[in-house]
Amino acid sequence: DYYGINLAYGTREGLKHLIEEAHVFGIKVISDWPAQPVSVRSHLVREHLEWFREINASTVSVNLNQPEISDYITECMVYWVKEYDLDGFRLKSDEPAQFLGAARKALLAQKPNFIIISDQKIDHSNFDFITSADLYENLKSVSKGEADASILNQCFANPTSGRQLNFIEEPQSKANPALEPASLPAIVLLLSGEGIPL
């Protein structure tokens, strides 16, 4: 349900309050937007099976090359901006360019300073920022003694470095023991290097 909130994460009122309070302190709120996969139990699968592909036992993949589902997903995204005043989405970079372009246009029409972030280091005009694992991967290699520290220069040597989001821990993990011995220098590099620290 692209319009619903999983109660395990909170309520609509709680989300509105969180975003309002963040805005009071000048903090932007950006959400992941996983257009896929979709549960086979979704009402959309029952009502519009033609919108989906790669059906397996528990999930299906949205076919965003179809205009009907592409328009529906874009409308859902705009809803979250209108209703909750979200400031940005992080999207999958491998979604069809036509969908990304239409979604970007609709979101910017709703909120001109809306931010769209790619989940990978893929430079594309539909993204304001890109997520780069380069610093994380290179720091991991250096901290394990598998590479010389000079490889860290590569992390900041491309034209998109000012637009890239860098991290030193896997976003889904709570801690990364591989970086612990080098954590202070890694944090200094993250905060002082070109790009935006996560």
C-alpha cells in the first residue's frame, strides 16, 4: 500500500509531527522510496496484475515501463509531499529513465526544492545527489591492510564528488567492526572530504 504506514513504524500523526519538528530546526526529511518489490497480497496485484512481472511466492516487481503504473506510483509520491511535506526521496537508480523524469517533474512542481537521491553512484540528470560506496569500500581495504591509503584519493577525484553522499558504515548495519581500528581517521576523512557525509 503506497499510501499506508506500517504501524510498526508509527502513525500518520506521528510522521507529521516528526517532519514539522524537524523543519523547525532546519532539518530536511528524506525517505527511501522502494517502488518494488510489492507483496503478492497487495490489492494492486489483485486489481491490476498486468502492472507486474517476475511473480514469485511472496513478491512481484512493478513494471514501471507501463504508463498506468508509472503514473500511479508518481501520484503516490506526490501525495507524500502534499500530505506530509517530505523534502526528498532516495530512489533506485535502475528505474526507467522515463519514469524518473516524470516523477522528478511532478515532485518539483509540488515542491520546487525537493531533493532526489540515487541509491547508487550513477550520475544522472534526474538525481540531485548520488550515494557512493567508494569511501566505505576503500577504507575497508585500507583498514584491513589490503590496499595503500593513496587509493582514498580516488573517492574524491571525479566531477560528481561534490554531489555524492559518502558513508563509512553499511547503512543497514548498526556497526562495522572492519572499520573500528581506523574509525577516528575515517570519520575525519568523511567530514572533511568533498561530498556529503551520511
